[in-house]
Amino acid sequence: MKYHFIPCLLLGCCTWAVAEPRYTQSDFGGVGLLQTPSARMAPAGELSLTASRTDPYSRYSVSFQPFNWLEGSFRYTSISNRDYGAEALSGSQSYKDKAIDAKVRLFEESHWIPQVALGARDIGGTGLFSSEYFVGSKRLGNFDLSLGLAWGYIGNRGDIDNPLGWLDDKFDERPVSTNSQAGDFNGNTYFRGSPSFFGGVTYQTPWDPLSLKFEYEGNDYQHEPQNNNQVQDSPINLGLVFKANDSVDLHAAWERGNTAMFGITLHTNFATRKAPTKSFDPKPEPVPDVKPTTAPTDVQWAGVAKRLQNNAGYTVSRITQRDSELIVYGEQGRYFHTPKAVGRASRILDNSVNDKIDWFTLVDTRYSLPVQEVSLPRDTFREVVQEDRPVEDLRRVTEQNVPVPHQEKTLFAQKPNPFTYGLGLGYKQNVGGPDGFLLYQFSADLTAEYRFRPDLWWSGTLSANLANNFDKFKYDAPSGLPRVRTDLRQYMTTSDVTMPTFQVNKVKQLDQDFYGMLYGGYLESMYAGVGGEALYRPMGERWAVGVDMNWVKQRDYNQGFGMRDYSTITGNATLYYRSSFQDILGALSVGRYLAKDLGVTLDLSREFSNGVRFGGWVTLTDATKEEYGEGSFGKGIYFSIPFDELMSSSTTRRASLAWTPLTRDGGAALARSYSLYSLTERRNIDLFHNNFYKVTE
């Protein structure tokens, strides 16, 4: 085949007008053509779920874009003409392969230069579909051209000698791994063997919902995993993408010259999408043109406290006055974004007192821990709400301070209701095992809390099984470590009514930036014990450091009050850092895990201005590969999305989805219900300032 378009692509010699591109997912997941990737990236914040079928492969992928320059995907591939394992274990389940992909943009497109990316598929695990590649893409009018060079699966045809062979002969041959396990990194194969060119064109038709794809593959399907070679009548693939609406893409193609492909992608962008209108929230109180004439000492503060709770989300403990400043102490539990709560509370206070008060201060607490103090000038706030001044004027003069004791006069104090409870639906899953592709449990969860004092409380959960197929979970996998997590099946199937948590907790502010916590009881579904944590988190700083230490004992499988024999001491020292560059939050923990192995965990995430997080973690310990078993070390990715971005009523809760290739015993951490870093999350200065405009909502 002659590559007549290569010079034009690489040099950008054409001068066609550049149209606005629309990038779509490949069959594997990740922005690309059909079987091959392109150098394009979705906008930061994009999350896509893709399912595609090209016989004998069904692929299910989740792709996420934490940065404009980085794309990540995880994927399950079902090989329908191969069994997972022995019929006694897996029945008729088809073979499932897990994979993690990554792509990094090296150069952005310019008038003369294409966008260039470096990527890898299946970078951890059995490596059945592993591949590494360089690819460039150039936009020419309504055409988006791509050309790349791939090693491994994408380039299995091996058209050319490996140029890296000039550096070392080892690059001439690609090792065939015979003992790779899910979760391993196959670094000894990267960029080795004979590569092939691949490429193609995406054409945006005049009809906006429809785009067409033309692709040349570098794979000849004669080196397929598990000797599952396929007939390829043509290396040319032809396809289309139909945009059904803003969130749904439908895919169809003719691949290998003899096989149909069908797929669907569901996608949204959590950085740019608008949250639903909060139609179920109460309306904020209006600000009258004339201030009230009631003196602070004459206000019926019990009624004001009730309005603050119902409209602004503050469960008030006391209201005080210091000169011309009115101060409200309370726990704000309704609005995810603090400025919205502060604005609504300021409206209520403005409607309640005369003009002797010039400043409103809201002290936000969690279980009596003073987290932050926000003060704003009353007159500037009124002018902004009445649209006489821009909100930026108010942001400049609003103060965030460390909450410290003041000489002040108490106008009102109350003891909130000590007992609260809630009923919700619980869901647990295990994906991609030999016992079944999806093992799940739905439960009805009753949670309750009783506060003996604001800083001392009991909390517990009672869970009733509604639907559960964990009885299929038979494969425990070999482990040379104590079974601290791999007894999952027994914990999920022994009893239909369980008590995952039942514990007492005590917190204390040790200094203005220093917090402590003690806890004891049934801490999670598998462990009971006692422990403590200390956290130093300076106000206005981007870093924090914490230490936790716990003695725990394994619980009975029925999650009642009984205990098993295994016990251990576990804990970590953790350094947190939130970077102003690219909004990266990092947590580096060093310590002892449940299986008594010592190691380190690195957690990196990107937090967008609305609180959505995309992240991943890796754990390395002193457990050997033989002791750890399948997987070699811990790893996973996660998404954490405020329910506020999904619902028509305000809430402080989050929806979290974590994915890890395997549940193993090595690097297993205690799943504590509370952490001081989470309890003090409202010291996040970026989240406050990025959402300050909500002060008027």
C-alpha cells in the first residue's frame, strides 16, 4: 500500500479551513477511529461508556478525560468463542479480559504541525490485546486525518523492521508472556517486535449528526489471543457514527472485509455540563429595599434558627454578636457549595436585624469541629443581590478565616435533636471474575446516629439483603497472605440481615489547625476494633498531614457481634497536597496494611471546579508476587461525583464508583467510616472561590 497522504499529514501542507471537530470513541473505547486510536482527546471532564460487538469480541469500556492532555480507559473484553475456565467454576461463561489504557498528548495541533499522542492499550494484566503506539492527527476542513505506528496488537502485521532495533537488538523481538496475571505490568514487551502503520480519516458530513470513518488497520488477525485467529478479507474498515442526541452516539461498521460492528456510546462532560435546576429547593428569601428596624436583642432568634435550617441548611447551635458583627455557629448539611449556604443565610440575617449590624459571619462546624469562618460585609452583599454591583466585588472583600474564640455576647443557643436516621438503597458489585461477569447485591440500608454531645456520637448501619448473586462467587484465588479481603463471598452470603457498622466516635480541635479523633466498635463489614487519627490542616494552605493507627479484629461472616481469631495493627501516615496547577489532589500514604504487609499508596486525582473528581491509586508493599498472588500489587481508578450535579434538589452527598481489577489481600486498607480530611473538606479554598458566584442563588 502506498501512503500518499503521509507528507501532507505530517507537514500540514494543505490550507483548508479548519472546522469545529467532534471526536468519537473507537470500538475499544478512547477517542479514535474504529479499531485504531487517533491523537485526538475529548475535552477535560468527559466521561464515556462504550459497548461494541465485533464477532467474536464484545467490548465494554469506560473512558475518562481528567486533563486535556491525558485520556484513560478501562475495559472488559468478552471473547464469546472461548470459555472462562472449568465448567464447574464458570459454567458457560465466556472468557473475560480486563485492561487499562492510557494516551498522552505530546504536541497540540497548529497550522503546520499535527496533534501527536503517545499511547498504550492493555498496559496491565494478561496483555492479550497489549499495544503501544505513536499517532498524529491533522484537521483539514471537514476531514480529520490520522496516521500512526503501532507495536503489539494494533501493529500485529509487522510491516516494517523496528526502528528501535538500531538502539538495541532486544527491540527486534516481542516476548510472548506465558505467565502474565491480571494486574501485572508487561514492561518487558513495550515497543518491541515489528511494528505496522495504521491510520484513516473521519469525515464530518453536511448533516451534523452523521460522521463517516475510513480506516486502514495494522493488525492482520493472525496473532489473536488464545490462538483465536480470524479471517481478514481486507485491512480497510468503513464505519459511521450517528449522534442520536447530545449524550448518545450510535456506531456501525464493516470490518475485516467480512464482519459487522455495532456499538453505542453514552457520554457527558462533568466539567462543562450544567447541573439540573434545583426545582425542589426552597426559594431564597428576598432582600428588601429597606433594612428591618429590630435590634438584635429583640429578634425572635428561635424562628430565625428554624429559617436558617430550612432555607440555608444550617443546624444552628448558637447565634452571637460582637460589636457590629452577627455570628452564626452551626453545621451546614444541605448545600454542597458553601457560598450558596452563606448567601442564603445572609439573606435571612439581613431580613432579621436593624442597620446596627454591618457584618455577617457563618462558622461552619462538623461534629463541633470548627472548620471555616466566612465573613461578608452586609451592604456589599445587599448591593450584589440587588444587582447594583458585580459578584466579584463581594468575593474580594469576603473573608475566610480560622475559627477562633471571640469575646462575644450570646443571643441564642439550642441543643439540636440528638437522634437522626435515614433509609436508603445500597449496592455492591464485583465485576469480571471467573464465577460471573457481574456479581451484585442490592440492599435496604438503615443508618442512624445519636449525639451524646456535639463532639461525641454513636453511628450504625443495619442492612437487609434484597437481591444477591454472590453465591456464584467460588473462586477465592491463591494467596500467600492472611485472607483479610478475599473471604468476600462468605461476608456477602452468610446472612440476609447484617450490621456493617456500629461504632462510637469522639473528635476534638487540638489547636486552630490541628484535629484529633478516637473511635471504636464495628468499624466496617469485616473488621471491628479501636483507633485514632490526628490531622494538621492549616487554613488557606494546600497541604495537610495526618496519621491514623488502629487495632482491629476480623468479624464473623454474618456481620453480627461475633469475632474470628485474626487480629492486627494497621495504620498510615499520609501527606495531602492540592496543586493549583491542573487542580491535582495527591495523597501519599506510608504504613501497615491489614495483612501485616508494609508499603505505600499513592492516590492522584483531578478535581474540577464543581467538585467532580477523576482519580486513580496504586499500592506497593513488601509482599512478594508469590505471596500477593494474581495481580502482583494493588491498583484502581475511581470517579467521585457530587449528587448535587445529578439531582434537582441540593445535597452534600457524593456518588462514588471505584474499579480495581482484582480483590486481593495485599495492600488492603481498613475502610473507615470517618476521616478528618473529609470532615474538614470545607477548608478547600479552591472549591469555595470557584463557586463563589452561587452566593446569590
